[in-house]
Amino acid sequence: MLKNISIESLFDIYSYTLEIKPDDVPIRFITGPNGYGKTTILNILNALYTSKIRELAVIPFKHLLLTFDDGYEVAVVQRRDYAAEEDADEQALANVHLDIEFRKSGNERFLYSIKWDSQEEDDGEEDLGNIGLSLYFASHPLYYIRDGRVQTPDGIPTVKKHVDILKELLRENTDSENQSFLDRLKVFSDIIGRSDFAHKTMQIHSRYGYRFIADNEERTILAVDKLSSGEQQMLIMAFELLFMAPDDSLVLIDEPEISFHQMWQVDYLANLRSITALRNLQCIVSTHSPQIFNMNWDLTVDLYEQSQVNL
């Protein structure tokens, strides 16, 4: 699991050292005011884990160090070259260089080293270019739940896609022998049941995945994409953590409190704990809401406090 993140001169301003796993609790909440880099840190991790080097290059920082609890670390050094613009006082970014090293913690010798130059990479290639480092990240999978999650990039409501996925999963597990799947299904049903969706009840079946029935005399079947924004957010969060994130993965979650009533925010940590224990997940969550971590400040790293220490 990821243990520590150290980043120097993020946005050419902030330097942070974040203990992500100082104890046995695999959940950390990143807090802080707007503009201090909460979501940006998640984006940096996603870019590095998934070999999206161009995305890593557009975020300004000087040095990044990830330390893992298996004794390895990944270091990234970024250098940005600027050139004066004609007839202007400002300087424009001309080139970005990245040096990426994979090594044993505390060892100056690196196992793998990669150099990347934005001017030389014009073919759209997005690959770490080193099989050793790529294999390391492949064995440490990452899953990112972003803030714009109600619709997929192609404009389809996310809950409708999840319904189709659950139908297939239910059909593939009809023999009731897959205990892992049954456990995940129970936790999903329990979380939605405890959330007490307003005047509606969830049903699960291989014919339709999941659906909701109105608590009225007609027992009306409700379209899942017509549920409230908060209800869809709850379904998406629970479903993706239980059925889409790989086992043993690092999960990044950006602002889960979006559209949540305060009561659902208070319940969030308990729900997350039950899922991480079942799936052996490590979660890093960016949030503005202390209710999301139920005032468990020991589970947080605060970027504002870090920025004041490092001034």
C-alpha cells in the first residue's frame, strides 16, 4: 500500500508531506481550502499509476516522492523551461522534462529510470516506457471515482450502466457459490437500505440488475436515472467501490459529499469502512466536509496546516 506522499513546490507554491498510511487504517481524508491542491494530488497519483505522463507533465511541481509499505519508492523530478514571449513581459512554458526513478527506499541506486521530454514526445504516446515500473504499478491497481460521476464521458447516466453490469454479474453468479460476490451484494443492499431512500425500495434480480419501487398503492417502477442527484451519487459510490474497483487497489475519491444530505455524510465513513474491510482497499478521499469523516480528525491530512508549516 501507499505509505507517504511528499511533493515539493506544487503550483510553484506549496510543499506537502502527507502520511497516507501511518497505522492500520487504510483510509485518509485530504482536507483544505479551495486551490490548495486536494484534487490535483489525486490527479497526480492517477497520472503516475496509469502511465499518463502528459497529464503528469502539465501539473507544475519540482519533486514528487511516493513511498510504499513494501520498501519501494518512486521519485519524480520535473524541470520546466520558459522562453520570453515576443512583445510581452511574460514568459511562456517552452518545455517540460521529467525524470522518474523506481528504487528501494533509502537506496540511492535506482532499479529503473525514465527520462521524458515534452518536445521530443509528439506521437501521443502515454507510457512509462519501462516494463519494470509499469509492472509494479500493474500489481498496485488504482481506481479513481471523480466528482463528475453522475454521467459517463459519453453522456449516459452512470446508474444505467451499473444496472447493466449488475445484471451480467448476477447471471454469472447464479449458482450462489461465489461467496465473495454474495458478500459484496449484501453490503451493497445494506448500505442502500440504511440510507433510506425517500419513499422507495430497492429490488435486485438478474432480470433487471437493481430497480426501485415507489412506496405507493400502484408500486410504480421508477427509472434509476430519474432518482435524485444525491440518491444516484450514493448508488454510484457504493456500486463502484464494491463491484468495479479491483481487490487490493488504491481508490481515489474526489468530494464524495456532493449532493449528500448531512445525515448521509455522517454515515459515509462507516459505509466506507465496511467496504474497505471486505475488499482490502486503500482509500484517499478529498473533501471539504468534516461530516464525511465524522469528525475523526486523526484520519485527515490538512493541506492548509501543511502549507503553514512549510512556509
